[in-house]
Amino acid sequence: MTTVKESQYATERLHQLLDTTPMLDDSLPPLHITVSIGVCSLTDASTLDNSLQRVDELLYRAKEQGRNRTVFEQEDAPSQRH
């Protein structure tokens, strides 16, 4: 399984990559996209429906906070914005 710290690193890398890589090189100006991400923890007791509901809520929280963010379920994992 991926740890919270590993997921933070992965989402930071994704935000950086999307920030620096145009989706269309031949357009002027180049087309860049952003991403909002919700990250929740999974346990042995997690169900698919419950996990999807939690991550969906986190995704919408990220969008409400200004988009292009990652919001983590744990309070000790700060959200990031790029």
C-alpha cells in the first residue's frame, strides 16, 4: 500500500509535471491543465462504496478551496496548491 507521505510526494510530482508540460505543444499559447485530487486512507474495513464517497468529498473540497489542489483525509497532511 501507498503511505500518506508517498501519496503526498506523488501528487506533488503530478502537479509539477502538469504545470510544466503543455498538453498541446502546437497551440499558442500552449495548453496547460490543472488537477484537483482527493486522497483517503484505506483500511481492511474499507468498502469500495465508502472509499469512493470519501474521496469524492475530498475532491470537491479541493475544488472549493481554489482548484489545482490535493486534499488529504488526515488532518496532519496539509493540502497543497500549485
